[in-house]
Amino acid sequence: MRPFTLERPHDIATAVAFGAADDDQTDYIAGGTDMMQLLTDDIRRPGRLVSLGDGVLDDRIEAAPDGALRLGAAARMSDVADHPAVREGFPLIAEALLSSASAQVRNMATVGGNLLQRTRCAYFRDPGVHGCNKRAPGTGCAARDGVNRMLAVLGGSEHCIATHASDFAVPLVALDAVVRLSGPGGERTIPVEELHRLPGDSPHVETVLVPGELITAIEVPASRAARTSHYLKVRDRESFEFALVSAAVALDTDGGRIREARVAMGGVGPKPWRMRGVERALAGAACDPAVLRAAAARAADGTAPRPGNAFKPELMRRTVLRALRVVGGQP
Ligand SMILES: Cc1cc2nc3c(=O)[nH]c(=O)nc-3n(C[C@H](O)[C@H](O)[C@H](O)COP(=O)(O)OP(=O)(O)OC[C@H]3O[C@@H](n4cnc5c(N)ncnc54)[C@H](O)[C@@H]3O)c2cc1C
Ligand code: SF4
């Protein structure tokens, strides 16, 4: 780890000013569960680290009377997963959080930091590897013809096929959640679905955040579908492992007919991937085995796998079908 200066501001404006002043040399740290790894592995080398502890960001978990949810960015993953309003109103969010990392990590990690964790592509995480456009722009992409079992089949480019590793972000995208941001230009709100960029020819630019901009809160709209929902994560081992493929599914049904379907997938692209083709195939249809199977068959539309992850399209279809069956009460 290289030497750095640690700043400990007590309010958002001061933190933003630090972040905006010298973006390339300044990093924020919240729970530190990802940032500490990036520092110790010499992936990030900031001259200045700005702590978001010390009450800069709030950690409140609040449910509005209509059921909408607001999470302060500093809320811990474990506290959110354990909150009754989340467990009852948004089971897919609780399940996604509980399937992430370990209890110890979840006790430290914040929900804001979770959305901005860096990719788990092994080449990105190894400073000894030369070819990684995300870590060192213009050096190439070792993963395209290397080990890419975990990597993207949707949304990648010839310059990068990394996946975004967050489980929590997947149900947020399915439910049209938004992030509240505070930056040098003031406050704004954007959909979680628009937070992360596709790699294109500049994979090192991962989000639409401007220098210094902070996530201050996450808001999830009230949703009938969310009450009947499931997050299914398929991984190489049952705990403490990132997703090969995951599916967040929520259904609002009325007398055996599907009024509304929400489906998003993780582990398949550089950002959580909303499955609108699957949703369209379900909306208004009967909740029966044939409909669920036909809808799930759309899950892999448009995929472009590499040899090492050619199994993913079929795994995507099966994962969505299994999640739909759980939510739809089908055998
Ligand atoms: C062993 C291990 C296993 C894991 N397994 C999983 C898993 O299965 N699923 C999963 O989803 N995650 C997993 N994770 C990732 C973990 O969930 C993240 O490390 C954690 O959520 C990050 O939160 P943090 O508060 O510790 O962020 P930090 O490490 O402090 O920061 C992460 C990044 O976010 C930035 N940042 C933090 N907060 C803000 C903010 N409010 N505004 C702007 N920028 C901010 C930081 O600058 C940094 O770039 C795992 C992590 C570890 C170490
Ligand atoms: S997939 Fe992206 S993160 Fe991985 S080696 Fe290629 S450029 Fe780097």
C-alpha cells in the first residue's frame, strides 16, 4: 500500500469539495471492504483518501406510509437485510443482500459502497497483469481470450467484458430504484439502471458520476410486485462467492393472471441487466408453466458469450425459469 493522506470531513459539502478538487488523486472510502483490498493490492493509488464515516452520510432505513423505501447510503448491508420493512415488502432485496459476501463483510459494508464496488475480473485485480483497459487504459483486455468464465455475455465490448459484481443492485434495477446524488453542481436523482456505464472504448469510466459526486441515498418505489419476489443466485460454491448468474424476479398477480412482472439479472453484464423481453412475455398472461417457460426462454436474447462462458445463456434461461417458478408457486 502506498502512503496517502486521510481526510475525515463531517459534512457532505466538505467531502464533495475534497473529491472534486483532484479527482484522479482522491478516492472516497465508506465501509472500506472493497477499497482496502484495492489499496493493499496496489490497484488504486490515491494520494488522498476521504472518509465517508464520521456522520457524513446517514444510515437511516425508512419506509414511507405507501411502502416506498429510503436507504441512507451509509446503511450497512446487514441492517438493511434485517429490517422488517425490507424483509416483508422487498424480500428480493433482503435475499440479494444475504447472498452477498459474508456476515462480517455485510456488517461493515455500506449500501452506497456496494453499488460502486469494482469488478472482480481477476486480471483487473492483479497488478502483475499488463493487459487491462479498465485498470490501465490502452493496454488491452487479457480476459477476452483468457479466463472469462465469470465475465459478461451482454453489454461488453472488444475493450472490456467485465461484469458488475453487486447482487444488491440487481433487484434495485428490477424495481426502478433511484440513487440520490450530491456533487459540485448540487443534488440530482438518477435511476440505478443509469448509474453504471457500458464499457465501449473507455472501460475505465464506470459510472455517470462526475468528479466528487457522492451517493447519499437509495430510494425504492412502493411496489405490489416486490412483495411476491425472489432473488436467485447461482455460483460455484454456496457461500462467500460472486454470481455466475443471478435473477431478481417480482410478480404481481391477480386471479392467476400476471398484472406486472419485474425481472433483472446479475453476473451477465457490466451493469445489472433488466430483462424487458421476459417481462413483456409475462405481462397480462396466465401464470402457468407454459407461459413461464416461454418467457424464461427470452432471458438470453442478444447474448454474445466467449468460449469460457458459453454455458451462461442456457444458465440464464434456467435461472430465470426457476426464480419465476418459485415466485409463481409452480412446481
Ligand atoms: C471477500 C468479499 C466477498 C464479497 N462478496 C460479494 C458478493 O457476493 N456480492 C456482492 O454484491 N458484493 C460482495 N462483496 C463486495 C462488498 O459487498 C463490497 O465490498 C461492499 O458492499 C462495499 O461497501 P463499502 O462500504 O465497504 O465500500 P468501500 O470499500 O468503502 O468503497 C467501495 C467503492 O465505493 C466508493 N464509495 C463508497 N461509498 C460511496 C458513496 N456513498 N458515494 C460515492 N462513492 C462511494 C469508494 O470510493 C470505492 O470506490 C464482497 C467483498 C469481499 C471483500
Ligand atoms: S474484462 Fe475489463 S477488467 Fe477484465 S481484463 Fe478486460 S479490460 Fe480488464
